[in-house]
Amino acid sequence: MNTSPKQSHRELFLLIPGVLLVAFMHLWKLTSIPGGFNVDEIAIAYDAKCLAQFGVNRSGISYPFYLPNYGGSQAPLYTYSLVILFRLVGASKLALRLVAAFYAFLGAFFGYRFAALVWPDSKKKYLWLYLYAIIPVFTMETRYAMDSHLLMSVSMIALYFAASALSRDRVRDYVAAGLAFGLCLYSYALAHFLVPVALLFLVIYRFRLNPFPFKKILAFVIPLFLLAIPHVCFQLVNLGILNDFQIWKFTFIKPSLARSSEFDLSHFWLGWISLFRFTLGFDHLNYCNLKLFGTMYYLSVPFILAGIGLSIRDVIRSFKNRECDPSAICLFWFLAIFF
């Protein structure tokens, strides 16, 4: 459907201020707000500088797949993105935090595209961009050089391509979705649990819509499988099934501090309570949000709860009617986190 020049100008009038607001919130005084360094920021910067200059981390290990950090490991995406940037422009605090800002912009771009996919003829897609710019958690988490924070931005890429594959049913969208979910695995170790659960919901939903052609299954599975291979190797080392080993320059080593004990029934109810307390209230970590404002602003809590309820209603309806609802993947991702 063609849009008139007047309508295009009106859309640009809504879009450009939103883009500028996102840029301002993520770039203004990036090196001084927040002040100082978080201890994990220092670890990432030090490892990235050593890898960029010498090809080993601060402990002298050649390109560790998961950085040992202080014993509990750091996911590789942030550190190795920073290695590339350090080699291009040199080591600096600005470069350290520009990686977070870069992924924040990717999150904004693909989040907006997701909104445009769900509401193609509505101004709601512009509202999403403005909310992304001002909601505390989106700004706080993308101003710190923290490996775990990248999951938020990278998951937006995965959700967009998954929704696009559901609604458009093109092979290239399945390939992109497989790559994007594979990239999530590199952003934070928790994605090793989230991605399989979310994909289980997604596959069941996709089969319900209509038969899943083998060609499209391969288009999704092959890129995801290839990107997942290093993580399978890392988990085998982490579980003690394999000894530490090296492939080419990359080293797979077992962390000295295992956090797998956190995944047991003693944390079950505490995890659910914490999920809602941190999301609807405020996180106990002051580098994620501020108690004064909350994670998503306290005013937004009833809208969040209403949105979850409406999503459940719409997805159940689409499941019964075998009609695609691209927003279903957001619900599946939430359920994966919930479980």
C-alpha cells in the first residue's frame, strides 16, 4: 500500500524525535554517567585489552570461550565485541561503554520493527520507541559494560525475526531467526536455559498453525545448531564430561565457581517472587535501576499486568483459530523466563 508524501512526512515527524531521544538517553555523558567503574566493567575492559594486544586474557589464557572473570565466568559476546573495538580505536572508557550503546541501538531498531510488524498501520509503533527511550531499565542497563545486559538487546533481534518468520513464513526469516537465537546464547549464560524453552513453545505454536515444511525447519535449525556447538562444548567441560581443551586459538576451561546449584527446588518459589518483585518494583542491584523510579516506573505496573493478560488471551485465541499472532513470541519468551 503506497503512502502519500504528506503521510510520509507525518511519520518522519514522529520517528525522528524518537530516534534522537534514544540516542540522547544512551550517549549523553556516557563516560561519566554512571560515574566510576563497576567491578565487572573493569574485568571486561582488562580482558579485552589483553586479548586485543596479546591474544590472551589477563590470566594468560589464549582466547577463552567463556572468560573466567572472578571465577564465575562471563559470556563472550561483550568481551569479544570490545576486543574488535579496542583494536580499531584503542582502549578507552568511551569504547568500553560504546559496545553497550551499540547493542542498545540494535535493540531499539529491531524492537521498533517488531512493533511495526504487530501494528503496521498504527502510531503505537512510535510510542514503543519513546517508551524504550525513557523507561529506566532500558537506559540503566545499556550504560554499563556488563555482559549479562546484552541479552536484553539481543533478544529483541531474536523476537523480531521469530515473529517475522511466523507472520511472513519466508525461508530467509527462519535463517535469520536461527542466527539471532544463536547469538542470544553468546550474550548471557542464562540464555542456555531460556532459548530451548522459548523455542519449544514456538515450535508447538508453529505446528498448530499449519504443517512445518522440512526446508524451513532446516533453515532455522542449521544456523542455530552451528552457533550452539561451542556452548555445548563449554557445558560438557563445565559438567566435567570433557577436560579443558583448546581448538585453534580458543580455549574451553571449566569455571572455578559453578552456579548450577542455583537451579534447584530451593530457589523455585524465591525465583518467581523475585521475578515479579524486580520487574514490577525495583531490582536490588543499583546498576539495573533506581529504587526511586523502579524498573519500569511504578505507574506502568497496571499496564504491564494488563498487557500480559491481553497477550495470553490473544495467543490462546490465535492458537484455537490457527491464525498467526506475531506477538505470541513475546509471550513465549516471558514464559521461558518465568519457568
